[in-house]
Amino acid sequence: APALADWQNVNNSPEVWIDQQGKVQRALNDVPAILTIFQESGESPALGTPLDDKILRALKELVTLQPGVTRYTYSSQYGLIYTDAHGWEVRLGVADRDGEMGAKLRLVQQISEQLVMTKQPVRVLDVRFADAPYYVK
């Protein structure tokens, strides 16, 4: 089975893989990964340890919900981030409970439709906190 994610760090920390169970392993060149995650700052997940549950749950839900999106950025401040079809940076955070990413993506869809209709200039859409989403021009 392919790895769930190839986890790369801009700080040249070793590249690691996250397997389907969330275990962090050394990356090998010949095994594909479903997702590529770029970590902006801090240390990569440590080899042999389990990935944080909230991140793992989010990644697994995103693979199912957004099969067309395979690249995410991770930051400790904003959680998982991707660039959408409009070129906006969408900050999703992580998933504290099952189904949370689905709810956040529905919110992204609703807000995006409103913003496009009103022709708002948007750079960032932040839905980390579903009850307080916001966007940045």
C-alpha cells in the first residue's frame, strides 16, 4: 500500500513518511505516497513515533474528501493548508473529531461561493475555527 504522506520539511530535516496507521518512517525512494506535506517550521515528526492523532485524522479525511488535492502545507499555527482552485490559501487546521474536515470543507465551499459572487479579493480563507471563519484580502 502506498504511504499516506511524504512529509518534507523546508528546514532540511529528514524527509519522512507517514504510513496508513500514522506511524512515522524513513522515506524510501521507490514507494509512492498519496499526499505530499511541506512543513514550514519546526521539526518533522520523529521517526518511529505516531503522528499526532488530530493531524492523522485530518489527512485521512482529506484524502477521501479531496482526492484531487495532494499537496498540503503544515504549520503549527495554522495546521493543514492548501491552495484552492481560486489560488487562495485555505487554512484548515486539524481535526479534533471525526467528520470535522468534511464540515470545514463545506464551509469553505459556502464562503467561496459568496466571495466569488461578490467578487471579493481574497488571499487567505481561514476555517480552522468553524464558528469563526474569516478571510484576508
